[in-house]
Amino acid sequence: MTSPDPTLPKSALPLLGPTTATSVLVGATCLVGVLDAWSAWYRHEVGTEYAAGTPGIWVADLTSADGTGQSIGLLYVIAMMAAGVSLLVWQNRVRANARLRGEPPLRTGLAVAAWYATTLVALVLTYALRGAATTDELATLAVAATVSVALQAVAGAYLVVQVLRVTRDRTAPRNT
């Protein structure tokens, strides 16, 4: 595939698509992470109200809260996987283009590592919520999910800034 960008060699891989996809999917993952943290707090609230004997809170409400959390958790996992794949595609294209242009290798290791680490923690917490039985466990996991998604959002913002910076730098005209 040839690149329409006149600054890259004819055989260079285009970066606009993977850059856009990575940026959008990382942002979407962070937003779904916020929903996942909300569902953890919702599940805790319903469990607490049920345990306290609040009128109008039934087992069906517990089941509904659990189902909501599982649905959002599945969406979260899908978003994390999609963002991870698009990031890998972007990295591969940037490295290939750098080799074609004779440039130094990619310098986004910290941003990528932070993103994958926080995503892994969020993934573990998403599945840990399934096993929580007491309101104290639900509260602990809700706090952990909130902290995790906050860290993931910071890592995601840093990653998107780095992706955009590297893409801009790697597609700028070279001084020859």
C-alpha cells in the first residue's frame, strides 16, 4: 500500500487510521471504565440496602444490579481488547515507517507500559467483582475499581498525547 503523504517513502504504511482508532478506543475504554466503576458502586448500594432490609429492595434488584455490572464488565473487556489491538497496529506501523526512513526506534515505552498495566489491573478487578459476596467486599472492590479507572484514565490521556505526538513527529517532512 502506498502512502498519500509525500513526506513518507512510497512503501510507508499510513498512520492516520491507526492513530485515530487508538485515540478513540483508548478514550472509549476509559469512559466504559467509568461506567464499570459506577456499576461497582451501584452493586454495593443495592447490596447494602438489601442487607439493611430497605422496603422495596428484593432479590430481583440484587440480580439486576449484578447483571448490569456483568454487562458493563463485558463491554469494558471488549473495549480494552480493541484498544490494545489498535495500539499494537499503530506501534507496528510506526516502527515499520521508522525503519523505512532510517529513524531511531519508537520512544513510547512508558506510556504503553502504563496503559497495559492499568488495563490489566482493571481487568482483574472487573472479574474480581463477580466473586464478592459481602457488602464490605463490594465496598472494597468499588473503591479499588474507582482508583483503577482513575489511574487508567491518566495513563490513557498520557498515551493518547504520546500517540499523537509520535504520529505528528513521524509524519513531518524530513530535513535532508
